[in-house]
Amino acid sequence: MVTKWAGLRLKKKRKMDTGKNIKSNLEDFKINIKIKLSALWASVTLCYLYGDYFELYVPQKTAGLVSGENLLDTPQKLLMAAILLAIPAVMVFLALILKPTINKLMNIIFGLLFTIIMLLIAFTSLVPWKSFYVFLALVESAITAIIVFYAWKWPKQNITA
């Protein structure tokens, strides 16, 4: 910490002594593809959660939940929804630990699947009370499309013999 402050003072002193501006570039580093994919899956998972939470504020939604008159009205439908929504959450972890070949494949497959699902949801939810849902579905579609793009363009490793 002391050396950082000393370095800043030295830069300021140089600037004052010479009268020239010394530019300092912010440090940046290359982010590993696995970390990018994991962060994207975390982002899309949060959007799914926000969408489902905000949907509770739509008129008559909670009444349908209480009465059992809703889309997820059987144990099988609830299980299927749980499996479907577990995939992005689990991909946060799997994107970090899987070997590149299977990782790339799973990110492309699940990324495409969720892009298609969310676009369908966006286009079938075009009513005023679901405008938030359409917005989030389009954001989620963009994120999962970026996942597919990054996975498709997975960097190659240079191997020398």
C-alpha cells in the first residue's frame, strides 16, 4: 500500500516538474472463457428469478396460485419446471469445471434451447401486464445468445510439439 501511494506521488511530481501529462492506463486482464460463461449463466438465472417474482404482482396471479388454477397445476408440471430452471443454475458451476469439449457443447445446446424458449415466451406474453416479462425474456434471450456465441468461438489452445 505504501508503494502505491509513493508511486502516485512520484507521478504527480513528474507531471509538475515536466509540465507534461503522463497517462496511466487502468490495468486489464484477459478473462477466461469459463468465467465469462459462468457469469452469463448467473446473470440469466437472476433474470429468470426476477421475472417469476415480478409476475406475482400481476392481478389475479396469486389468486390462481391459491386456487390451483395456473400453468403449473400438477406435480409433473412442477417437476418439469424445476428441472428446466435448474439447468441454468447448474450451468453456473458446470461452465467452470467441465472439460472444454463437453463444456462448449453443453453451452451451445442449452444456450440455444433457452434462447428459443425465452423468445417464445416473449412473443406469447405481449399483454400490458406482462411487458416486464417480455423485456426480461428478451434480455434473457440476448444473454443466452451471447453464451452460444462465446461457446461457439471457444479459444483454441496453441500446442507445439
